[in-house]
Amino acid sequence: MIIIPQSYLILKKETGEEFARKILLENLKLNKGNIKKTAQEMKCSRNTIYLALKKEDQGNLKDSSHVPKSRHPKATSQDIINLIVKRRKKTGFGKR
């Protein structure tokens, strides 16, 4: 039996998300699929285990990107930003 003296969160910070999820899934196998017992041993929520199982099914244990998938609807378009930069360089004026 693998005994981890640290919680899942500390393990994730120290070794990385992929290794921590592998350890989490190994402990789940050792507990014969008992999610509640594994969550108590690893000091994490059951939802964390469900997310790790979902990531295992997808075949990628790494974290996904936290970058927004689309621009903000009120964001200034790139054409206008380029025009502003061009005018600032030409005139030498700043924001005001």
C-alpha cells in the first residue's frame, strides 16, 4: 500500500499535477475503487478524484489551459490598437 504523508494539494505543488494524479489513481486502485476512502486518505474532495478519472479517460493527466477561449466582447480590436500605436510613435504623445 502506498502511504502518502502529504495531502493531494501539497503533492501537486511539489511534484506537479501529472504525478500527483497518478498517485491519486494508484491509491484509488489500492482502495479497490472506494472513492470516499481515497479522498479521506489524500485529504481532497471526491470531486477531485472524479476529475482525475475524467482526465485519465481523456488520456491526458496534465492541467488544461486557463486562458480564455475567446476575447471579451467589449475588447478593442487589433486594428484600432495598431492605429493608436502608430499615432503615438508619430506624435510622441502618450495616453493623454
